[in-house]
Amino acid sequence: MTGMTQPPEVTDNPAESRLEIRVGDELAVLTYRRRADRLILVHTGVPDALGGHGLAGSLTQAAIAKAAAEGLTMVPLCPFARSWLERHPEAAAAIQDHFLGGRRGEAAAAVPDALIDEISLIGPPDRIKARLQPWQELAQQNWVGSLVLSGADAAAMRVVAEAVL
């Protein structure tokens, strides 16, 4: 069972100089500054209630795409973003090269499996059930109102339904 969920929607809020993911009333952000031809990644902030779901990784990936789309060099002052880029230097470079070359499909394909795993529900049924538990807790507090399932077959849907019902 792969690709059961889509990454959360990241929006660019240029007025506040930050990339954002909103989950209910909670807001995860990656604050940036733009200086000449540089995108400076200043700080990634994810509320404790949303931690462990790969949101900071999604924000960092969105920053890579933003820099690529705007022809900017990234300067990762943020410790998380710097750490992610250090763990995935080839991915960051490949994603940017493909995107700048107009090869968006190849850019998407270059996203590392580890990042996809961090932000998605992937694996055998027991792993999916275990990873759904934090989402259930967030939903009970009305922080998550929906879970998008994409590419899931009937067996995968059954696993998720049994875990959340």
C-alpha cells in the first residue's frame, strides 16, 4: 500500500514572508527572507500538537520548489531546513535542476522516499494503524477534519477505515 495520502497543502504567504500549513486552528510555518537572488530560510515552527507528521519536511520541500521556481539560491539558516538539506543534498539539487529545466514530473519523482515516508501513510497494515493514532488524537481535538486518501485500493481503504472507526 503506497501513496495513501497526499502531502498537506503548503501556501506561500509573501506578506508575512513565510510558507504555511494550516491544520484546523494550528499553523506550521517556515519563515524566510528574500535578499537579492537568495531565499534565506530563517525558522521552521511546527506546533507540538502537529509534531511528528513531516510538516517541517513538507515546508522545506516547498522552499526548494519556491527557490527553483524563482531562480533563487537557498540559504538555510534554519537548523531544521539545513539538516534536511544536509541529509538529502542530492535530492535538493536534483529537484531544483529538474524544476528549473521545466521538468516538473522529474522534479516530483526526485523527491526522496524518506521524505515521502515521513509525510505519508505507507507500509503494511499494522504500520498504517500505528501511524494513524496521532491523527486520531488530533481529530478528537478538532485539529484535523479530513484525511485525503489517494491511490488507495479497497484493501488499503479497509485498513484505514478499521483503524479510524
